[in-house]
Amino acid sequence: MKISARNILKGTIVEIVKGATTSHVRIDVGGSVVTASITNEAVADLKLEKGKQAYAVIKASDVMVGID
């Protein structure tokens, strides 16, 4: 896979929660979980399922920082 994004995290799908049109795909990346919101059609096209390896590809123009 060649892609312009620089933040590519390989992990394992731990949960897929399907809504009416959008699914939340949770990927365990070394003990931290990243959640992606993608269409149900994309879940079907990629044949995503719990336990399958997948990549969280993060492409953002801004990164926010918060504190307690």
C-alpha cells in the first residue's frame, strides 16, 4: 500500500458497531484503541470483521492539545 498519509498505525479490529449508515470501527494499536467512523458500505467492501488486522490511517491538518 502506498499512501501520502504519514500516520499509519497497524492493529487489530476489536469491535465494529454498525449504525443506520455509519459504523464505528475500533482498532487496538499496541494497547491503545483508535476509533474510526466509516460508512457501512466501506465496512462491507473491505470485509472488515473483529480479529482482522487493519490500518488506522490518520490524515489531519490540525492536531488539538488538551490538559486537565
